[in-house]
Amino acid sequence: MNIPKAVPLWQRQRVLLGMLLVAMVGLAWTYLIWMTSNMALSDSSFIASRALMPAMASSSAIHVWWLFVMWAVMSVAMMLPTALPMVMLFNRFWSGRHPGIDSVKPTLLLVLGYLGVWIVFGFAAALLQLWLEHLQVLTPVMGSMSNPIVGGLVLMGAGLFQLTPLKAACLSKCRTPMMFLNTRWREGRGGPFIMGLDHGAFCLGCCWALMLVMFVAGVMNLFWMAALAALMLAEKIIPKGDTLAQITGWGLMGCGVVMIIS
């Protein structure tokens, strides 16, 4: 009689980690869908807008907090999937370096550091959105660009950044997670968190301009959220991701010129 072997610890930990990460991304997208549906309803009725989102004046602290939460959740929904190859590879490396020791907690510390960088970006993006609303070039509810000249300049700026050496350098770090782990590995309790900050900084340097395209597409436009998230993931994982980034750059600049002229 064959006795089934126990599932190795590292396999159980990897399954648990995968479930936690999928749950985080799923909850973020669920929240965005819920928020967008409520915003769409409130956008069609001033009374409903006041009921669903009180004190939505641009100077309101509640509005600033709401914008920050929105951008922070967007960052989790859009950027965490692009980091999953590096996160899972880190978990594998950690299990190999520390056999028999829990690998879920250090991996989650890595994720926390990574998302910490993007949450800081979310705060900056929220302040930028507040400023654009104050200038009346961005609608206050759905976050759509109302000034085609400003929108065109944003697209041209994002496209131009796609062609810069800084973009290429940061993208190369994101496209080679194994090299990143081999060259920037840190031990100690805080090592995974610092590595997460480190990788998050490269990811931010790679993708911040594409995130700002949401100001033109509509900050709460779910279709463009998903499209830009897929684009950033493709830049990092497909064989010609660097070429895709350059093609995207030229395309964004062309769209910006057309937007300004029209």
C-alpha cells in the first residue's frame, strides 16, 4: 500500500502566497468597479453626488482623502500584477536560501515595500488631480480631461518619456527579476522590505508616465485601467517589451499632437 507523501512546506507556502496575492488584486479591482459604478450614478445627479460623496469641494479634506484612497487602490490593482513574476521568484529564492523557514512573511514584506512606493505615488497623483480640478481642466467626479491642449501635452510628455534612457534603464531592471535578486539581495529582518522599496522605485521610474495617461483617458475609466495595466505587464514580460515601450511612446506622442490640433 502506497502512503501519499506529505506536500512539502515550500509548496504549501507558495500556494498560500499565491492565494493571498490573487485576493489582494481581486479585492482592489472589486473596489474600483464598485466605486466607478457609484461615481457614474452620482455624476448624473447632483443630489446623488452629494449623498454618495459628501463635501466633494476641491478644498475638502474628505475629497483629498477620497482621491488618495482611489489612487492607492488603483496602484494595487494595476501595478501589483506586473510585479508578480519578481515576487514569486523572490519566494523561490528565499525558500532555497532558508529551507524549512516560513517564506510567506518575508515575501509579503517585499510586497509591502513595493506597494509602499506606489502608495506614495498615489498621494502625489491625488494632489496633482486636486490641482488640475482647481484649474478646471479635469472634471471633479470621473476625472476626465476637459482641456484638449493640456490632455495633448500630457500624452506627448508620457510618450516622450517612453523613449528616454531612464525609461529603458528602469524597464531593464523590471524585465530581469533574476538579475535584480542576484545583484540587490538583502538579508536581515528588514531586507525583504528594503528590496521591495528598491524594486518599487525602479517600477515607478518605468511606469509613472503611463499612469498619468489616466488623467486623459479618465481617471476612473475601467477599460483604460485594464488596458494600461496590460500594457505595463507586457512591457515587462514579453520578449520585445523594450520595443513595445518605444512603439507606445511614438503612438502617445502622435495621439497628443492630434488631440491638440483637433
